[in-house]
Amino acid sequence: MPEQGASASRLEQAAAVPETEPPARTARRTGLLVTFLLGGLTATPPLAMDMYLPSLPEVTGSLHAPAATVQLTLTACLLGMALGQLVVGPMSDRWGRRRPLLAGLAVYVVATALCAFAPTVEFLVAFRLLQGLAGAAGIVIARAVVRDLHDGVAMARFFSTLMLIGGVAPIVAPLIGGQILRVTDWRGVFVVLTAVGALLAGLVWARLPETLPPAERQAGGVGEALHSMRRLLADLPFTGFMLAGGFAFAALFAYISASPFVIQEIYGASPQTFSLLFGLNSVGLVIVGQVNGKVLVGRVSLEKVLGVGLLVVIAAAATLLLMSTGVFGEPGLVPVAAALFVLMSAMGVTLPNAQSLALMRTKHSAGSASALLGTSSFLIGAIASPLVGIAGEDTAVPMAVVQLAAGLVALTCFMGMCRPWNRRASAEGAES
């Protein structure tokens, strides 16, 4: 396909491969390596959060803090990732992708190490905020690199591939976290995260090429970056896709923040059982994401798939709310886990398609567009996090209410702002 050929050509140029190696063979190998590195960067958020999840109840006792305060460690990390993307995205449009990425990864490693030695929950919240600020570089720049190399259907398929690679992290991370807790405490989880971050930083430094040529970089400063963001936000469908993806992410993060307490405290599951259920839900997300990329993309419009995904999220959240309020009696762990599995699996089509549809509307300023997408998602998720604990630890109602409300708002933004029934209107780019 011409689109794929152009992407491969740009990747060969970016990699600056020695002339002694066969061009076609080198392009394939470099492309595979870049794919896995981008997947590793995409996996940074679930690694930073999900490996830590099984230890949340333990942290409350270790630091003598209430559950709502401990949940702020998740909120702080999310808030940091949101604000960090807003800064790093425009920086990568001006100075290229590599330098901001490497600087961010270096600070991320230091901040993660500090988390392991936090003496109080207040210090832990502060270090998690710094960890999020620095970790944002990997998230926003990975999306920008994808936009540098791909467009249209190829970009949607690549995002689904990244979901497969990044999806391994939430499957493995809680399992590793649960096993780490068998031999050490929650501080050991951050020691492992520090080592993983250092390894990823070394691989990026050694093997990830620059994908934004100097001729395509923006020469302006903060004013130019703000102008690009205002132009993007003025485009109604772009903002609609951004908000739809952001509120879908809020439903996902309500699950991430509340599920350790719902599964372990309300239903009495062990940290290892919680880790297994969390991994199973992540498997559902990955499988649906691959069906999206391999089967649906190119055959069914992305708008239609996104709409169906949002409807499934709403249906699953409504079912959880009914079960949590006792309409079905005492459902037990299995029905609740099944509803959460359906909700999580639907994220496999909602999140990548919302991002792809938004990025398709911008030909330039991919870093700024990626920053807006990431910032909105993480800010909305950060707001959702404390809401799920507002009624205490003995009920799942707040989690279900937040998920249902987020799904309904996401669908409203999608239908009202993106005009999915008018594909021509939603396909016109935000930039000329």
C-alpha cells in the first residue's frame, strides 16, 4: 500500500542505517524494534500504576493513612502525567522527539526511586506527582511518533498494535506486584519499577531514532504552541473525539482506582486473586483491541465502532450499578467480575479509535495534538479517582456511578460534537 510504503521510507531515513546492511531487511528490523520501544513507552502508565495496585490496602496501614488519602497517590500520578504531556508535547514539536523523551525518562527513574523511600503518605503523593510529570514524556511522544510515521487506517492499526504490546503491562504488572508482596512490602514494588524505567531509558537512548526531521519542526516558542492548541480546540470534531476518549478513560480509571478495594475489601479476595482478575480483564482489552485493528479497521468506519464501544461501556456500568445497589440481591464476586470484564474489553475499541480519529484531523503539530489528548484524559481520570472513594470502602456504588456518568458524557460529546452520521464533516482536518 502506498501509505505503508511512505511510512517505511520515513522510518528508514530516521534510523540512519549504515549502508552496509540490506535496506529492505534493515527497515523491517528497525520497524519492529521501534514498535516494541513505542509499546514500552505506552506501557509506562500501567506499569507505574498497576504494579502498585495490589499493595494499596497495605500502604494504608504502613503509612497510617486512610484509603481516600492513599488513593490520592494515584490521582497525583495521573495529574502529573496530564500536566507533563501539556509541556512535553509542544517541546517535542520544536526540538524533536528524542531529547525531551530521554530527559523525561531520566527524571522518571529518579522520582520512582524516591517513591520507594517515602516516609509519609504526603511525601509519597509528592513523589508520585513528579513521577507522573516525568513519565508523561513517554506517553505523549509515543503517540507523536506514531503520527510522524503513519496516517489514516494505518495509524489506527498501529495504535491497536501498541495496545497489544502495552496491554501486556496491565496483565503482568499486578501479577508481578502480587508476587513481590509475597517477599517484600510495597516499597519493593517501586524498586522494581525503578529498574524497569532505567532499562527502558537505556534502550531508547541506544535504539530509538529521531522521527521528526528538523525541517518539519516548529520554530516558535510558547506562543506558537498555544496557538496550535487553540486551533485544534476550535475544531469541534477534534474536541469531541478528545472528550469522548477522555471520559471513556475516566470510566477505565474509576475501575483502576476502586477495584483493589472493591475486589479485596468488599468481596474478600486476596491480592493474588485480584491480580489474576485484573490480568484477565486486561486480556479482554487486548483481544478486543486486536479484533479492532485486524478485523474492523478498514471494513467498518471508526466512528461506528467507537459508538458501539461507548454503548457497551454504558451497559456494563449500568449493570454494575444495579448489582451494587442490591437490585439483583447479593451477586457475589463472579457476576461483578464479569461486568467489569465487559467494560474493560470495550476499552479495546473506544480508546484507540478515539485517539486515531482525533489525530487524523491534524497534519502538523502532532506533539501538541497528542498533548491535548493525553492531558484531557489524565485530568478527567484524576478527577474520577477521588470520587470513587467518596462513600467509603464498603460499597461499589460510587465506582459504578462514576463509570456510568463518564460513559454517558462520552457518548454525548461524540454524538453532539463529532457528527458521526456525517463522515465527510468528521474527516475534514483541523489544519489546512
